[in-house]
Amino acid sequence: MLSILDLRARISAGSLTPAGAIDLCREAIAARDPGIGAFVALDPDPAIPQEGPLSGIAVGIKDIIDTATLPTQLGSTIYEGWRPRADAAVVARLKERGAVALAKTTTTAFASSDPTETRNPHDPGHTPGGSSAGSAAAVGAGMLPLALGTQTAGSVIRPASYCGCAAIKPSFRLIPTVGVKTFSWALDTVGLFAAGVGDLAFALAAITGRDGIDIGAAAGPRIAVVRQDFAEAPEPAAEAALARARTAAERAGARLTDLTLPQELAEAWERHRFIQDFEGRQALGWEYRHHRDALPPLVRGVLDGGDAIAPAAYDDARRHAHRARRVLKDLFGEVDAILTFSAPGPAPETLASTGDPRFNRLWTLMGVPCVNVPVPGDGLPVGVQVIGRFGGDGQALAVARSIEGALRG
Amino acid sequence: MLSILDLRARISAGSLTPAGAIDLCREAIAARDPGIGAFVALDPDPAIPQEGPLSGIAVGIKDIIDTATLPTQLGSTIYEGWRPRADAAVVARLKERGAVALAKTTTTAFASSDPTETRNPHDPGHTPGGSSAGSAAAVGAGMLPLALGTQTAGSVIRPASYCGCAAIKPSFRLIPTVGVKTFSWALDTVGLFAAGVGDLAFALAAITGRDGIDIGAAAGPRIAVVRQDFAEAPEPAAEAALARARTAAERAGARLTDLTLPQELAEAWERHRFIQDFEGRQALGWEYRHHRDALPPLVRGVLDGGDAIAPAAYDDARRHAHRARRVLKDLFGEVDAILTFSAPGPAPETLASTGDPRFNRLWTLMGVPCVNVPVPGDGLPVGVQVIGRFGGDGQALAVARSIEGALRG
């Protein structure tokens, strides 16, 4: 994979120019993308800033995120050829920091579940996951050092796990969603894909202007291993990855305990979809009213379902989520991080499904930072998920980095 | 003014058609708008639904809210001629319920503070307030029965007070902001202007599908009169309006007490601008980076200020707001509503300022429902503000309605 930290070191040392770093990406895309299909648009001649912490870093932007210089088509024929006026806030910020918006990456329609044509870079018969399919595949295949995704259920962490790259879904609204097509305003979260956890920390610090994110300490952290027993059990490969990550964390000096989550969290998890689908039906009200027949079947079904959710069920789900956030906050008084599954297993052998977000939904609803750490192994990639307290993105990244280091060492 | 309930009664009785009700608005606009300037676009031939609780109701839509059928120019030359692809969620919902998106109304640039050319319908030498200038003026002048605004500091309640119409800033995100240009994602709230409180309750229930909003009971409510002493004292006209509203509420059977707000609320009030301006700088990142010179001076100054706010100051403000929301929630265990100033006085005699939101900022930050009730009097309009607990929009409207009735009776 292309590492941000590596590219930046070479640029700082003078052995690579920002334009040269962008060319590396173009060459990788030319070589690898024909078998993957991660992109819907490439900028043939982008401005390449010479300054800034992210100069020379080419970014892939999920195609539900507005760009003024490239079309934004939301994975849907309804938006064919659509050109927003402005860049989304996160895109504007990336450019301010020197990055290049080189490409738009494939997304399922409106970031829901209808698969794209993108293939898993590790095996073309398998899904790359979704909804941030192209972003995960582009980074996992070594075509880009950084990509933006969004997560409403499990659309960042799951595809990262499937494609073998690192990713973070930061604390809710740490990265603004302004200019990002809304599905659920209470859940949608912009996330990052990169080669390693250090790359994520560097990029997130640069985007947010919060230097502390990149210097979080994790000496002897208390880590709770959580199985999320309320969800159907995972496959053996996910179990094995969690066991390996646990051993690695212990080797890195962490104190590990097993934790069964309080009932309030299971109750919130069960209600995630009421919030997602009720809000989705409203957020996509124009599309549902005027272009329902042009919606692909899975998202159409979700919106039909959302149409049938009563406000009282939505309010009840929000109350449960609010209660669960308080319980989780107290829990983070006793542990520094949670370690759990990123996905039920490796990428399923199908292009007809984007996989199952059951181990991701709760954490999106809680708004807490989640990091996918790839776990080296023999078969298709599988990752584990390191979760921190709300606002503790730096610490979550530090714990994830120590586990990543111990897994590699 | 044109009343939604009155128009709907005439349509139900068969004495007016939906198209006839729209024509009444067109005639009023032709007669009155030349001296006011509330509109930036009118639809000459809109679809007019025959069914739905809002059929025959023409709506004015603040021009930071996306419409697929009319330009959306955000009060800024940067968006001259801009046409969004989709309707904002609230516009789609209004149309589903039978309403007609007849007009776009003037807004200060990006809903900040640079005045529009709109004049107060009660005296053309006075501001209509802002940022929802055109929406407040259109309803206050009797040109439309319903209009949409947004409030980030005081942009719904204040112009309603100045223009003499009823308005509600509902609980945070009760109406989705999807498709509304963001200034501050933690604050921006879509609100409604209408002739009377009953009209607001009917429209809000129709838009949200929450029938309970229109049947809130308010028998003998406990009302706390709050002066917001942390803000500079209001003018005598605002004091007089509050006193009259208090007397009216007592006459209507309410139990009134005086309340000095806990210190936590004053501390949150002081920090509102850190959240607004820090987020504004990010939300308008593209405009600030590429079109700074095209921004009018007040919003440019706000964004310059936002650029200098450190993440730590923003985080501190959010913590204070979070704490204040809990204090306020407890306070609403003891009272049913708060009664306070809507604005420091009548509309200032100037077109160079939109007035002062100092009595509105706290309540936007708290996310609680606020209703402006016009107080009949001799001079220019002045209103009072009725505030309810989060999610208690129906009760806030019921209390406001009882005060409105007692003031008229």
C-alpha cells in the first residue's frame, strides 16, 4: 500500500516532489484499477499544492461527497452528470492542507446497500464491502494513500476490514458532514482509509487541526475485549483475528479483560435501524417522491421500510441511544479502549452483497471513534476494531497503533 | 395576515379552491411586495396539489434552502443562478403534504448578518430583522400564510418579533436540515412563520407527521418568567410586551413565577459564538478559500474570527452547552414553559443592521422549542418568546396559544 507517512518523508527529504507522489498514484491506478473498478472519476489535471502537511497526498473521495472540480453522482442514475457548486467542507479542508482531490470513488447508491461493480483487490470474486467500496479498494490495492468514506451503519470499518487497510470512523462530527449527501443526520460520519494507523493519525490531525490526535500515548492501556453477543456469532476467521490481536495487545503491554456489554447497549443496537431508516426516508424525500423507480432495490426497500416507521418508534430509539451513550461513557471510566470484531469474517465470496454491518451499528450510534486494524494472516484480510471514548480519537489511534505494531513485530 | 387555518377552512368548506388560495397570495404579493422586497424568485406555474393537509397553502422558502424548481442563491453572488438538483427534505415534505413552494425569500448571505434589501412591512425605514428577512416580511405583510426560515443565533424568532407574525424554532432537528446550507451543524434549525400560533401548530404537525403537536394541552401551566439578565437589558417596549404577556398568561389561568437562570446557562450563552463561528469557518470552507473577496463584510468578518478559534475553545464551549442542557432539563421538571423577550425591542430604524439576537442565542444552543407570540400594541410590533422543553413542541405551542388568545381577548 502507499503510506502517507512514507510519501511525506520522501517529499520532506527532497527525494520526491508532490507532483511525483501524485504520479505514483496515477501509475498504480493505471496498473491495478482495470481489475478492480474503484473509481467513477479521475481529475486529469488537478492543482498540486507545494506546501501543507498533506501536499503530495492524493485523496480518493467517496462519490456522495461534493466536489466542485469533479462530478458527484451518489452512485445513482438520478444524479448522472451532477456537478455541485462547492466542495464539501472536508474536501475544502483537505485542499487547504495541501492534499489533491485526485479521484471520486465508487459508492453504493446513496451509501446504502446495493452493490457497486467494484471488486475486492485481494480476490476479484469477493465484495470489497460497502458502502465506501471504492475508497476501501483504492487504498487496499495501493492505488491511493488516503481516501474518504462515510459510515451510517458499518460503511467504513467493514470495507476496510475486507480490503486489508486501516481506517477510522472518528467521533461523531469531528469531521464535518457539510456537503456530504445525508442518509441519517444522527449517524452519518465521515471516515478515513489509509495504509496504516500512523497514516490515519497524521491525516486526521492535519484535517482537524488537532495535533494531539497524532501524539496520543497508550502505555499499558486497559483494553476490554467485547464480543457483542447480542449479534449473531462471527466466523472462525474473525474469531482468530480477535484472538491474535488480543495476544498482540498483551505483548505490547496492555491489560486485557473480557467484558459483556450492559443490556442498555444491546437495546440501543437493536434500534439503530429505526433511526437510520426513519431519517433516510426524510433525507431522501425528493428522490423517493420523484424518482422512486430509479432507486435500486435495496435502498428502495429501506426507504419503503422507513416510510412505515412511526415517529414514536423513532423517538423511542433515540431515547435508548441517549441512555446507552451515558452507560458507555461510564464504562470508559474503567477502560481505555474496547477491542472487538470489525466484521463477521473476511469479505464474502459474492458481488451481490456488501456484507453485514452487525458489529459496527452500535458504535456508529454511540458516536465513538472506531479504528480498523488489519490482522496479518493467510487468507483474505480480516481486521479488528479498536474503539475509544467520545472525543478520544487520539487515544483510540494510539491503542490501535500499538496493536498494529505488535501484530507486525 | 393570511391564516393557514382560515384558508384551509374555506377550502374544506368548498368556498375556495387550492388554486384560488394560491391566487390570493399572488395578488397580495403584487400589491404589497414592491414596497417590501421579500422575494428573490416566484414560481409562475407551480404544481398545485388538490389533496393533503397543506393543499392550497403557498410557502415562502428562505433562499438558503434547496429547491429543485427554483434557483437557490444563498443571498450571495457566489451562488448567482445556482440550481440545486433536489428539494431540501423539508421542501419535499411540504409538497408531499400538499403545499406549494411558491417563492424563495430573501436571506442575508449564508444566513449571517449582512442586511438584505428587504424592508419591514410595518415601516419601510426599519429592518425586518434577519437572517430570515424575506420569510418574516412575507408573512408579516400578509403575502403568504407560511414561510420557512432558519435560526443559528436568532434568525427566526427575532424577525418574527420585528414583523409582527408568529413563528416557531422547533426542537433541534425536529425538521431536518438536509438540503439547507449549513453555517453551524450544532445550531442551524429550520423554523416556521405563520399568522398565528394555531397556524404554526397545524403546519408543524403536518410537516412532521406528529399529530400530537397540534393538540397539546396547557391547562394551568407553570410558567417561569426569565429576564436573561446576563444579556444587556432590553428597551422599554420589550419590557412592556413581556409585562402584558405575563398578565395575559395569568388571565388565561397560568401560574407565573420569576426565575433567574442558573449560572451554567449564562456560561453557555457566552460561548454560543465559539460554536457558531468555528463551525461556520469549516462549513463555508470552500467559499472562504475560493471566494473570500466576494463575501459581504459581516460574514467575512465572522469567518475571519472563526478561523482564529482554537479547537480547544470550541470543545470547551460544547462542554458548557452540554452541561447547560442538563441543567435546563432539570429545570423543566419544575416548570412547563419559560416566558422571555423575543428581541431587545421593536425593529431598529435602520436598513444597515438586522438587529441583535442576544435574547435568542441561548435557546438555539439549548435546542429547545421557541415560539414568538406577537403582543398587540400601538407602535411597531414586539413579540414575546415562549420556550418549552426539548421535544415538547406541542406543549410550548399550547402555552403560546393560550397567551396569544388572552392577549387578543
